[in-house]
Amino acid sequence: MALPDTMPGFLLTAIFLGLCTALCVILRSIVDWRARSRGLPLPPGPKPLPIIGNMLDLPRYKPWIKFRDLSRNHGEIAYLNVIGRPIVVLGSHRMVTDYLDKRSKITADRAYNAVVELSGQETNFATLRYGERWRRHRRTFWQQFHPGVVTKYNTIQSNYAHRFLGGVLQSPSRVTQHIKFSLAGILFKMTYGIDITDEHDQNLAMIEAAFVAIDQSTPGHFAVEMFPLLRFLPKWFPGAGSLKLFAECRAANQRLKDVPFGLVKEAAACGEARDCIAAKLLARAGTGLGPADEDILRNVCVVSIQGGTDTSTSALSAFFVAMALYPEVQKRAQAELDSVVGPHRLPEYGDSPDLVYVNALIKELLRWHLVLPLGVPHFTLEDDEFNGYFIPAGTALMTNVWDIMHDPEAYDHPDEFRPERFIRDGKLDPTVRDPNAFIFGFGRRRVICPGRYFAHATLFIHIACVLHVFDVGPPLDEEGWPIKIEYRQSHGLASKPGDCRCTIRPRSRKAEELVMEAQSKAFAPT
């Protein structure tokens, strides 16, 4: 059928009005943008594609490497736009400190993430939005983990470190499992007053289930993050399998949050006081504790487990890899321990000031192996100008901590494990860029991790004790020849060493006796 030579007048009018409306919307957007940006340009970055923007520039595998290259090509501050979501990558020490530390009032927020909420991780105040609720969580956590308090937990940490030595002596090939058991045991005893005595404990199984679920639902790999409306699909819908995974993760996290806290609450109601964080929080709150306030206490307790177990497990696992790869570092640390501690006892916290090289080794471990290579993204609360560029409100700020910790201008041969880089004239050198200033957050967010003091104490006692009584070497083949290993990082949000194989042997018969004696005392009833 032939089309008419001319369109009806009303159709032409409708098309004309539609075009005018679209033009007005575009012009209004341009005017609004110019008013917001005050004529400032966005930071430089790769050219976006229509609709999807820079989605293809957002790396899935080891993103810290891609972001390093992005900073090399576009500058210390680079811009991406992924389906309308602005992202700024801060790729240098100067950019991070100038923006996140000096303008923390604007940059302290966190972005909404559907995966975090669906998987039950929204109560972890590392991911909480900035505001009064976050401040209340932070304040409550700080009361139990500030530097003046954490020394009270040293006995628990030492006991579990000694149990760890015994486990490694008996089955060195299971060192990763022994690490998980030790760290979870410390945190459970400290937080809930519950002593985990073996690897078959139901509480350990509950922790493991929660962490397996969290590991499987790590943000950065799911379509629902870009398209939150997908969360409303039924779980049976094709392609919605991740929603079932999130539901399982949420249930595991909820059990970890409710079950042990409920036991402490029941014990307190029966007059059975436990010496633990949960009991202290309940006692301080008194009888007028409402559901919302109690929920904060539950969150603070469970985040000490979530935040302390997985990250420290990754760091301690990397320690064994480093010792297998750098035997000369191990020998130097052992020589210092032999001189300071001697052959008749294990290292103690009081030895720490004299163990300069061991403390430098821990600093180097935290620099060399970044558990969170990109940290946790910040979020701008309002439009801002920084370094001559316009930063829109709602911009995700990615900090390439890995690149900062591998900056050749700050660290000579940054890919190598060299604790001596932190030592000058026999003391720790305060002029060297300290990893602790970067791996625990920035700006106002840095104070959410007062747990760093506790984490350092846990790492110190485990590492010092291991070095004092064991020799760590590369794995051996069936004929007893060393197998060459390489340090590799997994590419999730939280990075783990990819190959933890090693051999672990007692340094001497005396060292073996020290381990067995310490283990028997650690398991003695109190």
C-alpha cells in the first residue's frame, strides 16, 4: 500500500513538539551541568562508548593493574563513566591524601551496592553509609578496640598462637586450616567468651559457612550491581541464580550475627557473666536496651569476626609464602629472635620493642601483600572541585592502594620482599611511607578500623613465634627437590595468595619441646 504524499497536520505538529521538548531537555541538562560544574572539566579518562560508557574499561581480573595503567596514561586522577555512574580513580599517594584525608567531610560516604544488601553484609560498617548510624557503630567498636584496651586481649592471642604452633608441628601441610582455626578462635573467645577447642567445633563451622558465602558473593561480578531492579526477579527465573546465592549468604551471616550473641544474652539473663565484648556491651547498655540499639551491638560483635578473620588469614598465609621465597629474610629475623628471646622460651609481647627487624618484616608483609588492593570505594556526598576538575556528587572514588604500595619512588624494588627498607640506624624509619596509613582506610573512614591495633598484635605474636621455632621453605617434590613457586594474588575484592605451598620444620629439638610445652599450657583449663 502506497504511503500518502503528505503527513496529516496533527502528526507533523506532534513530531515538532516532541523534537522541541527533547531539545529543551537537552538544553536544560547542558545549562544545569554548566551551573553545577562551573565550567570545570571532568578528569581525563578513556573515551566512553554510547550508552555503556566505559564499561569495557572496567577490569574484572586484577583491576589494580589495569587502574595503574589507567593512571599512567591519563594522570593521577582519572575518570570513568559506567552506564551513567561516575568513577574517579585516585592513583597516587598525593591524590589520595589531598582528597580523601583533607576533604573527608565530602568524601566519607559509601555507595549503595545491591550485592552488599542482598547478601546480608550491609551491617558491616565498612560499607555503611556515612551518617549517625555509622557514627554509633564506630563509637561502640572503638570503645572495645582502642589502643588502651587491646592489650587486655594479649593472653587470648598468645594462647591461640601457641595452639597454632602445636597444630603446625603435628600437620604442617594443613597450615592454612590452622591459621583459620587460630584467628577464628581468638575472635570468638574475645567477642563471645566461647572457646573453640578443635577444628570440628560447630561455631567454627558457622564462621566458615559465612565466609564461604561472602567469598562467593564478593561485589564486582554480578549484573544486579549495575541493574538493581534485577533483585526483584523470582529466584527461579533464568539467569537469577545469583539471587539464591545471596539468600544463602544472608542466612549464613544472620546465623553468625544472632546465635553466639543470643547465647551471651541468655547467660547474662541467668546471672552467668562472661568476660567478653558482647557481655560488656550488654552490661553497659543496661535494661533499657531497645531492638535498634541491640542490633547495633550485634553488628559490632559480628563485624569483629568478619573483619578480623578473613583479612588476617590472608596476611598470615602470605607470610608463609614470603618466607619460602626469601630465606635470607627469615634467617635475619631468626637471628634477631635468638638474640632477644633466647632458646628457652617463646616470644612475648614485651619483646616487641627490641624486635625491630620482625616489626619491619610485618610492615613489609602488609605492603607486599595487599589484602584489599583497591580498598573499599568512597562516595562523594556533593558536587566538588578538586585539582582543577569537577567531581560530581555520587562519584565512586577508587583508591589504588596496591599502586601506592608499589611506587618505585617510595620503595626501591617494590616487587621484592625487603623488610630492611623500613629500618635506619637500627630503628624503624618514620620517614618511609607506612603501609598502616593506607591499608586501613582514609579520611574519616580510617577511624572505622581501630581493629588495626588488634590485628597488628595478632600478626606479631603468630609471626614471631613461627620464626622462633620453625624453618619455612619451598615445597618439595616426591624426590625431595624444591619446587619453584611464585607469589600470585587472587583477583577478588579481598586478595589472597594464590599458592601457599611450603615446608615447615622445627628449627631444633629444643624448639619442638617449646612448642609442645606451650601447646599443653594453652589447652589447660582456666
